[in-house]
Amino acid sequence: MYEWNDLKEEFEVDGSLRDIYIENITVNKWNQFLDYAKSSEYKLEFTHGDQSIEIPQTLKSIKELQETEPTTLFIWLNENIQLHCHFFIETEIELDLSPYDIRSEKDFRVLLAFIEDLAQALENRVIVTHEGMQEQVILSSDSKLV
């Protein structure tokens, strides 16, 4: 089990983000992710360009929107933690996390719960890394499904 005191230095503000990755994803898994987010209790916002719009039903719809303007899904895990998904590629889900958002052990526990819940919902391993460094894993889901 991960302990805040062992990992809090990994969330020190250093000018870079932390990434949450779910790798080896299919379009169907992306659609499952969208369903998971929409059915969760998290506050969500989806933007197309600078406009807030309803969250599309499928990755295909999002990719069509991206032909004209960028898209972002904002997910608030609590009052401090905001994740961003930009739908870059079809084979992995990447969520951006600011280390500034993980301010306490409580926030750390919220992040851990999200990672485990997402891993179970998608039946995939979920990892947290330093920005752009997928091989340097800070946290990993302990899901028995992967």
C-alpha cells in the first residue's frame, strides 16, 4: 500500500505535471472511459475550443470535433484535484495532473481511490508518472484484472 509520507516528494511543485496513463487502449476502452466519467460523481466539464459543451458519447465524435478546435475533458476529483484529458491518441488515455493539486494525505488518498476505481472499471493497469516519463512510475494500480 502506498503511503503519503513515502511519496509526497514526488508531488512537490517543480514546474512539470504528473501524468496518469492507461496504456494499450482500444476505441471501445475509450468509450468505456467516457461512460465511466459521465456516470461518476466527479464534477466534469468538456470544452471544444473555448466553449463548454455536452460530453460526446464516443471517441469518434471527439476526434471529429478536434478537426476544427482542440478538446479537453476536465475532471475534478475533489475541490483541489483537477485532471485534464486532451484525447491525444487512440492507444492510450493520458490525464494531466498538477502536483500542486496533491496538497495533503487526504488528496493523495482521493487520487489513489480514483486510480484503483478507474483500473477496475476499465480492467486495465493505471499508472502515475512524471510528465512524459512513462517508464518512471510513481504509482500503479494494484488491480488483479491486469
